[in-house]
Amino acid sequence: MAWIHMIDEEDAQGKLAKLYERYQEPWGGVDNIGKIHSLNPRSMEGHFSLYTTLMRGRSPLSRIQREMIAVTVSTANHCHY
């Protein structure tokens, strides 16, 4: 597995701190899949924008179907997400 330096929530400043606040999960932090973009906040915004469009944008697929596809792909890739 690749190692990517990530800035923790308590060390975030400026735009990154604001993005962390926006993307904070109910458990109180930002998922690692988002934090891998911490060195490039613009890419973090792009990642979440793409995710939101794919999962909540207009589509013939229901939200449940999209989630089922995501779980299936994650399982096939041995991914915890």
C-alpha cells in the first residue's frame, strides 16, 4: 500500500481547515480517503464534487443501487471503504 502524508484535522490551517469542517463526518473527523488530498485542497474539493455528483446527482440509478455498486467494487478491490 502506498504511503501518503496527510495533515490531521488539528493541524489544518486556512482553506484546508475550512474544507475539513465542511467534509467532517458524524464521528467528528474526515475520512482518510478525503485526507489524502490534504496537501492539495483543490484536489480535495474536486474529489468530493465528483463523489457527490456520482452518488447524488441525476441518474437512472437509485441511491441504494449506487451504494450497492460502491460496496461491490470496494469488496472486489479488498478496500475497507
